[in-house]
Amino acid sequence: MERISFDWPTLERLRSEFLNPDEIEGSYWKSKEDLEQYHISFGKRISWKWSAVWEELRNLGWQPEGKTLLDWGCGSGVATLSFLEAFGSDALESIILWDHSTLACQFARQHVRELHPHLAVEVRSIESTDPKLADTICLASHVLNELSNDEQETLNSIFGLARQIVWIEPGDYKSSHLLGIQRERLAGRMRIVAPCVCQESCPMFLEDNARHWCHFFARSPIEAFTDPDWARFATMLEIDLRSLPYSYLVLNSNDCKVIGAEPAYSRVIGKPRQYKGYTKTLSCDSQGLRDLELQKRDDGKLWKTMKKGRNGSLYKWNELYNGRIKQGESVF
């Protein structure tokens, strides 16, 4: 496939509209060319976040179990294409794409069909009464900030009847908080697979933890630092390609195989804060949200692992004393 070059005026316009959505009427995308530019730039960055989530889920032993894939708010089809690249299409019977933009749906359908011509790809909305939902894997990406409260509740009522949900939002405070609200609404009907290690209410909503938010960081591929177009993209649009913050939520219906993190594990939120000879980390687990400190002299191997930040966010604290990690290990 011929490589599409970045069109800088289009990307600058799209960036401005993403930052000021209230100032535009209708969809961001006015043409197929707009979608092509989005797909190879902003959409590509989102695909790197999806890749991080798929890697995490594979490490946990999660597998897709539904026959239908629903990409709600599909945009250019990034979530669907990322899913198919990670898990293939053999177990799927159909794909449903939906977006407020008909143009985006058509673009996404074309790209999915080019790579997977045997799959039935529908473009349509879906209601909570749809019988397919019970055997559907629902994907959503970067949608909550654009929905009213009523629309968020409607989406929740649809997703709550699905077999599996994988949901990604930007890693900022507001987006993470909105996703946390969806978690609380869905938790009673479904089992949380990730990032949570337990099924209790989210401690982020406690008053003492109000300054925190649940977020993680994906790694950018080497092309983001070696390709001159990406370097110009980062400079012109003031986007730090070294930092890919995201929030995510994965749930299974109660009749799925229950795969997820062990209750004894802990999830490190954000990034560990490095200091000379010690590390501080925000840890979330069945004991709640805790600020913990790791001294290099207590566990040098773990300290190096956390400093490099290459082993994901799931850890096991083997020994704790007065808020200090005396011994621990990375799970993956």
C-alpha cells in the first residue's frame, strides 16, 4: 500500500478542532482525506495505546469470547484494526461499526474489508434490546468527553449487556474520572478484568484520593523517534511522543472465563517517581490506594526494574513495612 504523507495544514486544523470541540459544527472529518490524515497520525497514536492494552491482556491470559465485535464511536477504525491485528478474525462472525460520522464509518468499513474480506461488516447503531449483545465484544475509544450525561448512561446500558468490554480513554484527570464512573455503574453486572486487581469500589472516588486519577503510559514505537515526519508532527502540533497516557477498563460478563490479575497483586498508577536511592509509587490493590516507598538498598533488583519502567504496571509486594516496600517483584 502506498505510504500517505502528512498534510500539515489538515493536521493543524484537526488538532485545533480536537482541542476546541465546542467551536465546530458536525464532525471533525469533512472528507476522506481528513480521515486518511487522522488515521496515519492521531489515530496511529491511539493504536499504540491499544497495543499496550492488548499486550497487558495477553499477559493476563485474556481471550476474546464473543462472535460479534462492536466498535462504538469507531472513527477511522483504529480499535477494530488493532483488535484484529492482535487476535485475528477466525473466531468472529461479524463486525458492527458505529460513529456519529457516516463518512468515518464508511472509511473504517473499507479498511477492515480490505484486510479481512471474509468478515461481515455492518454499519449501524445498536440498541440495548439487540439480541447480539450477549455475544458481543464492545470496543470504545476516546468517546466520553464528547457525550452528554444522558448519552453516557445510554452507552452504559448497551455495554452492560455485552459479553466483554475493552474501553480506552485519554489519560487526563477528567477522562479517567468519567471512565471510573462507568466502572462503578458496570461493576455490579460484570466482572472487572483490568486494570483493577479486585472487584471493590474504586478508591479514587474517596475524598482523600481526590487529587489522583487512574492512568498508565504506553510506549511509542521506534518509528516515532526515527521518522522525520513524526519529529515534525511532534514539534508543529506540540505533542510529546515520549508520553502516551491513557486510562482503560476491561470487563467480562459473569459467564465468561474469569481471567484477570490475582487479588494479591498491586497495580502501579501512573509512573513511579524516581529519586536518588529510592522510588515512590502510587499502588492500588485490595487494600486501597497507597503511597509506597522503595529504597534501593532494600531490593536493588526491584528498584532497577521500576526505574527502567519496561515491565508493565502489575507488581507483587512480598514484604511491606510502614509504607515501605521491603521486597517485591514485577508480575510480567
